[in-house]
Amino acid sequence: MRKNKGTPLWRRIVLLSIILIISFAVSKIDFPGLSQSGKIMLGIFVFAALSWITEVIPLAATAAAIVFFESLFLSRVSGLENGHKIWMSSFASTTIVLFAGGFFLAVALKKYGIDIRIARAIMKKVGHKPPLIILGMICITGFLSMWISNTATTALMMAVIIPIANRMESSHKFVKGLILSIPFAANIGGIATPVGTPPNAIAISNLAAAGIKITFTSWVKIGFPIAILLLLILWRLLLHFFPPDKKTYSVEFPEPPEFNSRSKVVVFVFIFTALMWLLESLHGISASIIAMFPPIFLVGFGLIGKKEIREIGWETLILVGGGIALGTAMQRSGLSQWFIGLLPFSNSSSIFVMLTFASLTYIASNFMSHSAASNMMIPIILGLSSSTDIVSIAISAAICSSCAMILPISTPPNAIAYASEKIDKRNMARVGIIIGVIGLVFVNLLMYIVSNYLNVG
């Protein structure tokens, strides 16, 4: 993760002080219906949002500050005693474990030059024309994320793309588009199947608990066309905002290390882990448990050492953990429910309610875990009117959470790409906002049209 460069220290101290004063003032306002814990959490949320947007301190520092403030202030509120154990456990959540497993694989691929070999193979398949290079990366990442964790897919694909990007430093603008194609395609690809991303599973499991069954095929009929359309739009947007300066790119890779027995073992670990993630629905072992295999095996058998372990993106892990803690605390403090209570739904049309919940989920997902935002919104949706409306609104909210890609902290794939230090927030936000708005409009329109044809039971 990058440090805040170019801004004088005193200016950052002043800005941070202003943010803290604003956040404290907000937490002291008596909003009707908001509990004491909710007011404290609102102040913390304002601090997190302003700090992440201004980047007055490094993103990981803001994430750590969130857990610190929650532990210091929320844990003293009645009903949330010992809450610090909950907030701090975010740094050891299943998402963090999954994230770390992908990082361990990535450093092993890099050490033995396997990433370069994979990159060579991909370049040979897609050719040397810039549009095809980006389209190839989008298609591969999008397809993998339909079945494998978006985080794991991004970690693996970034290991592939970085050697390519490093050889294109003279085409700085195009490199940005190339890097962004990975996290955005991973986020979008997960929409296509029920197992593609946690929000999909959250929607299906909550509906099942209410006696409403969504079949695998029913989801794919809706999610797959949405994913394909958004991936194609992403392709065109990246080429528009980050045009190549050459008609072809001939990428010359450095000679990789000798492909010896140790390299073969690393390839085995890579393939085994990827297949186990892919076949999770068959063997029933959690993806986070599978993610523990690479560090145990790679470190245990000396395939990677202290040098490679230091290269793990620990700051990125802190960043993601802070986002999880923010979402969890918003739920437990009642802040999320208070936000929903501000919205009047009486005499509102189905499309308005659907668009409202989808927009709220989308906005929340830009500042916290997509899973946390979905867990926050979808149970509330179940209290709405007819079963058909519930199905459409719940699916719409889950899908729109995956369209949230404005900030580095919006989703782990974004955080991984940001950690490469080859893109900045403006690059991410410019494309992310357009994709998000298009996704919101198209998803809600489609769900409204097909709501009467969903297979529920």
C-alpha cells in the first residue's frame, strides 16, 4: 500500500483533526430513534468515509483506526460489552484467511517464475493487439470468478498480470486499464452464478429460510446475461479511458528460473488449491479452510521463506479487516437499521422500493464488505410485501452489491489491485462509478421485467 506522498505533514495533521472534530460532533447529535451505540457508530462511519475518501492517512491506518475506535468507545456501551473481541476478530475472519492464502500462492508463483510462464501462455493465446489483451484478461478473470472466490481469482490473476505490466511501463496509461480489468472483471464475474460471490449465497439462503427457493438455473438465467453485458461494457470503458499508444504490444519476458522439481511442486499446490476452490460445492470444505493449505505446505516444506513472507500484502489484509469490522459494528449498533427506518415506503411502487434497496446496498458496499452490506439489507427486505417482490428486490440488492467498485476498500479485489501501486483512486473511481450506475439501472429494470417469471417455491 502506498504512503501519502507530496502533502506536507502539517496539512495532513490539520485535515485529520478536522475530520476527527466533524466525526465527534456527528456522534453527539441526538438523531430521533438512534441509540447511543448508533450515534457512536455514526461518528466512526463518518470518520472512516472522510478518511478513506481524502486519504489523509494510509488506507490501512484508517482501517486499524476503525477497530481502535470501535473497541475503545462501542465496547463501553450497554449491550456491546466485550465488543472489542468481535471487532478485532475481523482481522482473522474467513475472508482474511482466504485473502492471505491467495497472497501466499502469488509470492510462490513469482519466486519460481511460474507467473511469467503463465503470462507467456496467455499472451500467446490472445495475441498482441491491445483490445484483445484486455478482453482476454477480462474473460479469463470473469469466468474464474463465476466459480472461485473473487478474492482468490484476483490474487492469482494479479500474479499473472504484473509481469506483463512491468514490461509495458512506457505505456503507462494502458497499463492502468490492464490492471483495473482484473478486479473489476472479478467483481462482475461473480454475479453470474449462485456460488460466484457471497452476496448471491446470502440472498438465496435468506429466501430459502423464508420458504422461497431459488434454483441454480433460475439464478444463472438472470446473473449470467447481466455479467456478460457488464464485462463487455467494462472492456469498452477501459479502452476509452486508458487507450493504448501502440497498435500492438510485443512483450518480452525475462527468462524464468529453471523449471525444476520445486517448481513442479509449486504448480501442484497452485492447481490443487484452485481445483479445490472450484469444486467447493462438491467436497463441502470451506474456501477459507482450503486457503490455509498454501501457507502450510509452501512454508512447511521450505518452498518460500522469510523474504517471500515479508512480501505478503499485510497492509492490504489490515485494510480489508477494517472494512469487515465497520460492517459488523454498523449491524450490531443498530445504525444500519436506523438508516433504513428513515426511508418512507408507504404507497410506493415495487420498482421504487427495489431501486431504493438496490441503491442503499450499492452505496453501503462501497464503504464496507459486500457480504456485510448484503447481510445488513436482505433480512430487512424479507419484511416487505409479496413473495415475488421479495425475490426480485433481494436478488437485485445482492447483484448491485457486486457492482460497488468505486474505492480501494469497496471490495478485496480492488484492494489487491490498489496494492500494486500502478493505479490510483481516481482511475478506480472513474470507471467504477460508470459501471455502478449502469449496473443499478440495468439490474433493476431486468428484475422488474422478469419478476413474474422467477421460479420460486
